[in-house]
Amino acid sequence: MKIVQITDTHFSPSKPHFNGNWEPLAAWIEQSGADLIIHTGDLTVDGADRDDDITFCMGLMREISKPMLLVPGNHDVGHLPGSLQPVDAARLERWRRLAGPDHWFEDAGNWRLVGLDSQVMGFNDATEEAQFEWLRETLESRGGRRVAMFAHKPLFVDDPDEGDTGYWSIRPAQRRRLYDLIAAHDVALHASGHLHWAWKGKYAHTSLVWGPSAAFIVDTMERKMPGEQMIGAVVHEFSDTVASEIVAVPGMSLHVLDDVVEEVYPHEAHKVRRKAG
């Protein structure tokens, strides 16, 4: 089984800065021989508040002839409490209505593929708890299958036991719960996006992959991360094990968010100016 992971496409009908990368990405996907496509979030520029962003992007995704599964990112359903767009019932409803479930599982041979909504992790509320209970039941019922997890946010950035990284990774308490479930249920892969850096590593016996954005890299606006700054996708080959290859997709443009942030995400530009001041 071959799965292509794409992530952080940031497409929009009203802010089309990165839309030009869809044609070469779609063409590459079609000739990749993939059995399934998984999008690990930030499908949109602003699906968290705009129906038309999600509708437009899902129209593009349906151009692909192979099945596709998606999980949401912060620009699709919102982010942590206290952020400009915190996850709430209305934002989750919009995603579910226009894009599909925000968490899911799919069995493929001797593998159980699990999609998680990392955006609800960090609220300590009923929605978060319901997903953890669903995840526990999903892993316990896997029937001997190996597990591959897909989510928007990575488990950690620099160190498995690091503290709260704020915007960037799963918060420590929720991360610990995931570690315990991963250890108990033969989770071979945790694949994510969000960071706009491409990286492969390990946590105990689990392979970790950060998929490269299909839209842009971030230059000096934010801190450096492990890995490589590039535009592309990931190919995951599943047999008894999983092997993952990060691919620079030909024909895609490497945009730099710093150059267009005032137009695309003006609130982020304001934060950067405030830090600089």
C-alpha cells in the first residue's frame, strides 16, 4: 500500500497566493501510484471562519482520482484557547459539514490508519475527552493490526519531554496521554504537518514524519526548527513495516510567507511587528 501525505496547502478563493501549486501537486499525485491520499491539515487559508474557503479547497481535492482522507489544521477549525480563532462548536461543525469527519479510522490490510484532530487537544473539555475515548477504543479494537496515526500538529519539536511549545506542538499533558496509547498499541508511524519544516525521526519504536508544506516556508518570522525547509509531499510505503520518503515535488513554487504575510495573514504580521518593537 502506498499513501501520499500532503499538508499545509493554504488554498483560498479570495487569497490565491499559493493556489498555483495545486496543478503540479495534483499531476504528481496522479502519477505517483498512490492508493490513498491523506491531507494533514491547513487545507485552507481561513476555513476556520469562511465556508467558501473550505468549499473551494474541497472542490480542488475532489479532482484527485484516488480516495482522500483529511484531518483539520488550525487554519481550518481554529487553535488553542486564547488564540484569535479558538476551536469551538461552530468551527468544528463547519469542517464536518463541508469537509467530513475531523477524526476517523480506516483499515487497510494489516494496518489501521487513524486520523486525529490535534486542534481539540489542549482544551481539557468534553470534546477533547470524547476524542481520547474514541482513540482508546479504536486502538483496542484494532485486532492485531499495526497502526499509523495522522494529525496536523507534531508530538514535539525539539525533545520528546519538552515543555509547552505554545503554537507549535501538542501540549505536555495531552502528549503524555498519546505516548501511553502509542506504547500500548503498536503505533508504527505518527505523521504530521503544521511546522512548515520537513523532518524524519523516531520516538521509542515509532517513526515520526513532518510533511513539508505544499504552500510556503517561513523565514525569519519564526524560530528555526529541526529538518529542512522545502515544498513537497511525503510517500509512505506500507508492508509489514512502513518506509517514508519526503519528496520535493517538481514544478511547485517555493513561496516565503514573510514576503506575503501582510496580505495573507495580517494578524501574524502584527504579532511579528510587535515582537520586533
